[in-house]
Amino acid sequence: MSDQRAISHGEKSSSKGARGVSKRLDALSSLTPLRGRRLLDIGCADGTYTRRLAVGFAQVDAVDIEPERLDDFRRAGLGSIRVQEMSADALDFPDETFDVVTAIEVMEHVGDVDAVLREVARVLSPGGRFLVTTPNRWFPFETHKPIINGKRRRPWVAPGLPWIPAVHRKFSDARAFTVTGLSRQASAAGLRMSAHTYIMPPFDASAVGRRIRPVTDWVEGSPLSFFGMALVGVFERPVR
């Protein structure tokens, strides 16, 4: 991997809150149907999203690089989902295996974004879809908490940090993306962005956040939505 900051394919789990899970899945479903023949969920962690997605697919595979998280997934029950320890930049699946691949809060953590995008394009069938949620660079706060003097700080300690990429890389161990930048990288791998939107923070655990939620929900549906916390995108492998 080219970027040693990567520590996992994802940092999501049921502890992130039910509203955060629902907001991401609802945003994706507003852009494309969450159903198909065969699904691959990369960076599945404890399976919080995988299990919700699985109801729309005939066959589901899920991968992550952290065995502890996969153990959590197995303990919670797999159903018919097949779970494997596997890196997203070296997927052990044949070409054109899946009609949908998902990466929910994952791309900001992987070691080599371009390598992962190439692997996703390879395992997608022509016309297949790659569904992504990931931090939005235009959101003014580092949602993974900036690292200052070796300690993680509250996001509001460094407002505007994601807007300055060179400084953001210094104080964060997670990426943030723009539509233009991620689309350019996806295009180089053979994927075309077909739709995107943004979501604001879910405020599952914040009392202050719950009080301002009506305002942020309004922003989410307005022209100011590009300041949202997360970028939600759908990419397609073209049919040749």
C-alpha cells in the first residue's frame, strides 16, 4: 500500500448510531436501487451495513482486513453472507463477479485509493455499480478528529481543516474527497460517476446536535448541501 496512514477498511460499527446508518443507506437508495444479483461490501467491519443491504441481493460477500471486526460480524450472525479477511486492493474474486460493490465510510482509510478503484472496476460486471459514502472535503470539520500533539482533539478545535489539503494530511489519518477529485480517480480506473448527493451529520449522540438538527436537515435539502458531512456517490462500470 502506498499510504501507511491506512489502519482499516472502515471505522463503522453499530456504535456509530442508528440514524447515521439509516441516513447513509437512505441517501444511497435515493440515487440507485439497493438490490441486485450479487453484492460485495468492502470494509464491512461488524456487518452493520452489510446485513441491511443483504435483503436486496441474492448473494452477498463481505470483506475487511481486521479479523477482530470480522469476528464481531460472525458472533452477531451471518445468515447467508460470506465473510472473508481480504484487502480491497487485492480482491480474490474473478473478473466481472458482482453487479454491486459498496464502500461505506471506507475509501478515506484504504492505503491506495487508485488500486482499490481498479480492483472494484475489475470485479464489477459491465453496467455494475459502485456505491460510496465518504467524508466530504467541503465539510468544515474533520469528523475523525484531528490529531494534534499526538492526541485526538474535538473536531471543532480546527475549523476549516479539511479545506486545506496539505494541512489536513498533516493532522488527520483519514482522507476527505470532493466530487471532482473522486470522479477523476474513478474515471482513471474505468468507472463513471452517475449520481451523487450529500448528507449532514446524524447527531445520534449529541444533545447540542439534536437541537440544531432541524437547521442541518434544511441545509441537506438546499443548495448548501455541498457543505454536508459526507459525500454519497454512485459510479458505474460502462457497458462496452
